[in-house]
Amino acid sequence: MTGNKPQVILTRKLPDIVETRMRELFDTELNIEDAPFTQPQLVAAVKRADVLVPTVSDKIDSAIIAQAGDQLKLIANFGNGTDNIDIAAATEKGITVTNTPRVLTDDTADMILAMMLAVPRRLVEGAQIMTNPDGWPGWSPNWMLGRRISGKRLGIVGMGRIGSAVARRAKAFGMAIHYHNPRRVHPDLEDQLEATHWDSLDQMLARMDIVSVNCPFTPATYHLLSERRLKLLQPEAYIVNAARGEIIDETALISALEAGSIAGAALDVFEKEPAVSSRMRKLSEQGKLLMLPHMGSATVEGRAEMGDKVIINIRTLFDGHRPPDRVLPGRG
Ligand code: 8YV
């Protein structure tokens, strides 16, 4: 603490508007260069900071948390998913963890719809053709035919905030909504969405035209879409994942796309982010796989609102209250 201002360390460069406000309110250390922290830098930060503000690119595991000084009171994640943080270890050490829910729900759902349309309707292939001066021979009836999404069945794996926002949009596009979730959603929401709930993920997967992965990554959802489950999908099925790469067995997905046992996939997240394999790049050139660089929530407005949430969480904790976006163990 400097006077009554907590010392806050940001691991990445945040939007100017957020950083400026944080400098006004707290004793804030910025990362102007935006180079991701190394593990030793993270250790040094948790030894000094009252508040650490990490992002998805920082792994705050139990080894880092074990080395935190007693002054570390809060890990205020700049992001919704908290799979990058060992919440149980933090909580045990008396460190509060918060995230930034709700402000990125609509942006992420919009992007998921764009991904859902992009592969079946061959959006990227079409745009690439137009970058080549001789790419387009002119209109013809069989040119660039894709697959219609309206009238198709969408299977949502994880019907939380983002899953429901995807469902609302997909319904407006004429899709039939199906979902698998540990808990059934409120009957009113089910009615509104005309959604069909499946207890069995296996049963649902075997019947869907498009599958959207929208659950958090936890130990229970690691490789939820395993090699065995991917084999249940129909050959015309598409998969969209803007949640976390680890939820799908990526190697099995690549093999399924190569073998043509599913029609296509759109991924905004990857198992070894930011690395993607040459096999994936090849599939992407063939139009079977759309890869995006984890940009589902990347809007100017969303990032500013995420920053507001971080600030509110810090302020409430240091004012002696419970921060609104506290994350508890087991509630990833
Ligand atoms: C964020 C995300 O950009 O919030 C999340 O969980 O996956 C992303 O959309 C990122 O996490 C920022 O830390």
C-alpha cells in the first residue's frame, strides 16, 4: 500500500482509458511494452502487489500462489474464464479472486454466430478468392455453394450466459435449439428458446448439425469432446469453439476433419495457444477449418467494460466489501 492506495500490478497493457483511471485510483504499475510476464516475473509480482491483474495469457498456478506475499489480497482477472488461475489455492491462502462476467457475453455470442455462418457458407474462402485478381471467373449456378444454417439443429454444450446468448441469436436465424448442461435452465427460458434439453451429451452430439462449445474449462470438461465423442458426430456436422481449446481433443478433431468424418470446424481458441499445427493450417487453407486468434470478446467497448469491472472489484474489496464478481472454488 502507498498511503491508502493499494499497489496494483497489471500483467498486460490494458486500454488507455482503463489504465489512466487505475493510475488515478491506485498505485498502479503498467506493462507498457505488453510483453507477457514470464513465470519469474509473475512470482516477483505476487511477492510485491496488493492486487494482481492477470489475463488469460498468465498461468497463476499453485506454485505461483504459494510464493505470494501476505500483502496479496486480490487477483482481479481481466477476463471471464478463470481456468488460468488456481482458485482453490488462492482461496486457501486468503486471496480473493474476481473475474469480469456479463460484459463480454454479447460480443462473444456475436462472434460465435459469425463463426457458425462462416464455415458452412464459405465466407473466408470467398473473401480470399476476391484478393486474387484472376480468382473469380464470374457468377455461375454451382459457384461456391455452401450449406444453409436455417432449419438446422444447433447443440449447445454449456447453457450458461454465453450459451443462452448464442441460443437467442441462433433461434432468430431459424435454428432449432438443443442443449446439454449439468443443470436444466429455467423452464421460461427453455420455452422462449423452444429448446430441447439432453441429459446425455452423447445422444445430443449424434443428432446435431452444428455443435457450439460454450462451457467453462474445468478438470471435468478437459477433452469433453473426446475422440470417442467426436466419432458420434454426423459427417455433415460442424463444430464451433470460442470457449477454451482444452475442451476439445484437438488432435482427434484434426483427424476427423482430415478424414471427412465431420464437415468443418471454427475455432477461436486452441489447446496450446498461441501455437497451431501445420495440419491445422492446411485444413484452414482447404476451407474445412476457420481459425481465429482468440478474438471472441475483442471489442473496444467490451475491453473498456472489462476494465470497469476490474476497477469496481478492486475498489469494493479495499472499501471493506465483498467484490461483486468473486469467483469461488468449483465455480469456474
Ligand atoms: C478474454 C476470454 O479476452 O474472458 C475470457 O474468458 O476468453 C477472452 O474473451 C480473455 O480471457 C482476457 O483475459
